[in-house]
Amino acid sequence: MRRWIEDWRPEDDEFWATTGRRVARRNLAVSILTEHVGFTVWALWSVLVLNLDAAGLPVTVTESFWLVSLPNLVGAALRVPYTFAVPRFGGRLWTTISAALLLVPASLLAFLVPSDWLREQSHDTRFAVLLCCAALAGVGGANFSSSMANISFFYPERRKGFALGLNAAGGNLGVAVVQVVAPLVVVVPAGGVDLARTGLVWLPLVVLATVCAWLCMDSLTEARTDLAPYTAALRERQTWVIALLYVGTFGSFIGFSFAFPLVIRSTFPEFLAAHPFVRDYLAGLGFLGALVGSVSRPLGGWLADRLGGARITLSAFAGMVTATGVAALAVWQRGFVPFLGAFLVVFLLTGVGNGATYRMIPVVFAALGRAEAATRRVDPAETLTDFRRRAAAVIGIVGAAGAFGGFAVQQVFRVASQHATGPDWSVPALGVFMGAYVVFAALTWWVYLRRNLLVTRLPSLAHANA
């Protein structure tokens, strides 16, 4: 039975070719599976809110946004302790535990939410119970940080961009999968809905992911450390700069992914009324956004490996400003097709930005490690190992910040729905997002692409990341 790997040298070409690559790929494959199942459970409520009225559990639009955003908030908060769990318990054990925890929200959807007892309660009691069930689904989003931090140790620096992008894309794709599968499962052909089916379908997948993690994954002693790298990462300014950028990329992706089906339903009711199959079985085509954003994430990591993470991140934000403006114009003109097309471009760019921004983490901290080793004249190998551990800590911190960004996106939509009437209610929210992307683009350029900063602060980063 696999436990801990003591000798792990991914930067050694011979070791990587003979041993490392095979082990890393096996762990990556299982990590993708468990993260994918986690994201599907996390995103279930983005579809369930569309069917609560038909299931005899009516909620308002504002309450729907709370049910969509609360799993996002809980998942964001849990990402921080989940990151600390990898060095404490090891990647194999913690991946198994985090996968098993998904049984709780899936079981509640199978047995409590669709129960007659819940329908018989007052509206306030029903909504409180629904909020608790939605909150527990947040554990599905938390395992992202532990998974990404764990996989970062398995791959050499030159391959981390694509590997992390693939790992994240496998998880992100779970949002699109659940938005396609859940409506097909929930809606009964004879009429009505059956919410219990949603939980029942995912229970065996959760068990499969848990068993695979226990039987097929490994833990690395290199990843086992105390809290020192985490406290050092918290003190580093680059941690918070990258976290802010990830708020703009991943925060937009996950926030829009969860909210998009609900936004489409409340913004273009006339289109959905004319296309009932799209409304009932395809979540208003909202799944396309999460699908596009997921598959484009490895592309962002690949481009960052070749052209530099900062350049790709800046380009993504610039494109998001334009595409969001087109989406707002389409809402004004009541054009569903241009609205959908513009938002798919936004999703595409969020995926590219996600991959590029995450790729910046190991590059930036490797450059910081080399600079510190040269300045203090200490052992470069030991210093780089320390900074790799800091980079793994940053992955968790940045992942949590990005998920909080998703909650913020959904709350902007919620506030807009409260203070505006008519189908154009989302336009002010889109204006807020456009302004935010301008700020994020300016921050990227200011910190990473100004020649004077790169020369004086991080000379080795100029070649690797600019």
C-alpha cells in the first residue's frame, strides 16, 4: 500500500524520465477525478434553484442568489485550512478525506431537500434549511486548493503550468457537467421534478473518487512542512498581488458559472418561453459558459509557459472589458444570441486568465528564491525548496481569494436584482465588472510589466514572466 515517497527529484531529468513522470501522471489523474466530483457537488445549487418552484419549494430571485452564492462563500473560507491539510496529513490521505466529505451534501440532496417534511414547513424555515444544505455543498469547492497545492510538488517547474492548468480544468469542468446532467436528471418526462435524483446520481461518483484517492495516490515528504512557509508567504507582497488578480480571473469564472443560468432566466424570459426544451433541460444554455471557461484553462497555462503569465493575464483582462461591454449592450437591445456570444468570450478569457495567473505563482516565487539565495549567499537548493513550499502555500491562499471573488460577483448580481426592475436589471452589474477588469489590468501592468520594476526588484522574472 502506497504511503509516503521519500525520494522525489522532479528537476532531475533522468529521475523524471524513469520514475517521476509515471507517478506524477497517476496522481494527477486521480486528483482531476476527485476535484471534478467536488466541483459538481459545489455547483449543484446553480441548477437546483431553477427547479425549486416546480418542486414545491418556492423562493424569490434574491433568495435564489443567496442559495447560489452561499456554497461559493463556504468553499472560499474552507480553502485556507484545506491548503494547510496537505503538509499535515499528506496528499493521499487528505484527498481521500476531502472526497469522502462530499457524501454529506450529496446525501442531503437525496433525502432531506426533496422530503415532504420540508415542504410542510413555513417559508422561512424551508429557506433556512435550504441555506444550510447549500452551505454544506461548499466543501466541494474547498478541495481545489489542497489538490492544486499537492500536485504542484509532483511536477518540475517547466511543466507546472500545463499540469496545474489540466488539474484545475478537470475540476472547473465539473460545473459545466452538472449544469448539463442535473436538469436531465431532475426534470421528470411526465411532468414535474424530482430533486432526490440529483443527490442519488452523485453518491456513487463520490464513493468512486474516495476509493481511487486511497488506492492510487501518494504523499511526498517534500510537501510535509510546518507553518513557516505559510507565514512567510502571507508576509510576501507578491502573494496578495497575485491573489487580487485571481479574484478577477477565477472569481469571474466561478461567480459567473454559478449565476449564469439564473441570470439568463431572469434577463431573457421571452427567449426561454419560446424554447421550453432549452429552459427545462439545458439550464437556458448557461452550462456553455462553464464549459468554455474550463477547457480554456490549460490553454492559459500553456500560453503562459511560452509567452509569460503576466502578458497573458493582461491580455485576458483587456479582452474581458470589451466582451462584458458587448454583453451589456446586448441586454439593452434584447439580443439573446449576442449576449450569449459575448459572455462565452468572457468565460473563455477567464479560463485563459486562470491558467496564466496560476502559472505566475511558481515562476514568481522561484525568481524570489533565486534572488534571495544570491543576496544572502546561502545554499540555492535549500532556498529554492523553501520557496517552492511558499509557492504551494500561495496556491491555497490565492485559490481562496479567487473563490471569495466569485461570491462577490454573485452578490453584485443580487444587489442589482434588488434595485432594478425589468429585464435590464443586470446592466449595472456588468458595468461594475467592466470597471473592475480595468483596475486588474492596470495592476498587472504596474507590478509585472514595467521594465524598471523588473530590473530592480526581480531581474530573473523579466525573462520568465514578462
